[in-house]
Amino acid sequence: MRKSRFTEGQIVAILRELEAGTTATELGRKHGIHANTIRLWKDRYGGLDTSDLVRLKQLEDETRRKDRIIARLSLEVDAMKELVEKNGWGPRSGTKR
């Protein structure tokens, strides 16, 4: 994915200018971006402050880490189940002790 030349803080500042009454076309000319890009940013970052963006980034990182942990643990559980079934260490079916 292509990295934006604008940081999230800069994007929020541009959106504040938009909320102040400047048109998307004027902002596009001023900052060298297309008006549709500003509309996309408004959909994604509209109503957020810089502190909200920092918190959002932290939550996304935390979610990514948790997903990796869950995937790793699921693989380990599957491997353990296969090992138990292969070696016959699991509960015996059909026979009573």
C-alpha cells in the first residue's frame, strides 16, 4: 500500500480548514491534492482530533498483536491435537475400564 505524503495530523488540519468553510477544490489547489481525496479523508478521519488518531493507532496495533497471538495459539492447539490422536494418548472410544 502506498504511503501518504501527509501525516494523520496534517490530514486533520486540512479537514479543519474544510470545516471552517474553505471548499474542497480550493484546499486541493492549496495542498496539491484532488478534491476526491479530501472527501475520502473526510469519510475516514472526519470528526477526529489528533489525540483520537493517536488512540486509534494504538488500538489498531493492539488488535494486530492480539490477532497474531490468537493465530499462533490456534496452530499450537491444532498441533497438540494431532500429536495426541497420532500417538493414541487421547481418551479411548468404545471400551470401558
